[in-house]
Amino acid sequence: MEPDVALFLKKIVWSLSTALVWMLVNTLFGIRFRYLLFEEGHSFGSAIFYGWLVVSVFLMLKLYRKWWKDQDRLVR
């Protein structure tokens, strides 16, 4: 397998696994501590949880951009 293709596939696997781990951790944390659903109304913990989701998505997308920036340079 060519090095460029191997690097491309490696980045795809790392991106997918990072997203799956992020979803798993946040979903389990939200369900376990009952922050994911509003059964008893809004709470301060739910606000922090959803704030963390927004911030962590932003950070994950920033990480993806950093990882894939090198690939863009190789293609051109």
C-alpha cells in the first residue's frame, strides 16, 4: 500500500474512533448522572453538561482540522 493511502486511511480510522469514543463517553455520562434528559425539569448540571457538549464538539472539530490539514497539503 502506498504511504499516502495508508496515511489517509489512518486518519479516517482515527477520526471515526475519536468521534465514537466522544459519543460513548458523553452519552454514558449524561445517562448515568441523568443530565441527558429533562425528566424533572432543567437543572444546573444539565446546563453544564450541554455546555460541555458544545465546547467539546468545537474542540473535536478543531482537532480534526489540525489532523486533516497535512492531508490537504499532500493532495495539492
